[in-house]
Amino acid sequence: MTDKITVAGGCLCGAVRYRATGHPLHSTICHCANCRRASGAQSVAWLTFPVERFTFVQGEPSRYRTDTQAVRTFCGQCGSPLTYQNDDRIRDIDVNTGTADDPEAFPPTKDVFPEDRISWVPLTDPKES
């Protein structure tokens, strides 16, 4: 069965590694200013998993509580942004797609906060513009 997949990944320096089991609930691109500033990128791709299917398997990430009622994790050594967990969706965790060992396997299917995107960034679904 295809739900037996494992999504593994980690930070740039290898100090923090994670594992998620099963297919992600969502694969999105977020255009909000908070994600842009936290990542230093024009947008951030996320894989969403139920929190019970996600675990850090090596190292302990640093945590930052944002002013938007969420916790972001990142590697305290290399700074790689790893996860995002919103207080309003505490049962789900968003994992930075770019930190997955095989990010090609999870193309985004939806844009989040498309109204906040930088004008030169294309949308996943051009019908949303």
C-alpha cells in the first residue's frame, strides 16, 4: 500500500533529521510575509502531516514562537528552517519541503496566501490570480 512511504529529511549541516510516515495531507506554497522573512525566500513550500506521523529522529531543533501564534523550528547550528506549527492547527505540522531528502516527489498543488505573493512569483495554479 502506498501509505507505507516514509518522508525523511533534515537540515543543511545534518545535525537535525526528521521522519514522517505516509503521504502528506497537503503540499503547498505559502506566500505570507512571515514565511518569507523566516526563510529568506520569496515563498516557502510545505508538506503537512498529522503530528503523530512526524518525529525528529536526530538532534533537537531550536524553537521560535512567532507573533502569529505559531512555533517554527530550525537547526541551531546551520539555521535551516524545518517546521511550522500553528496554534490553531495543533494536530498538524508543516515540514519545509526543501529539507526533504526527495523534494521532487512532492510538487505543490495549492498556493496559500496568494494575495500576499510578490508580483514576480508565479502561482502554482494560475487560475488563483
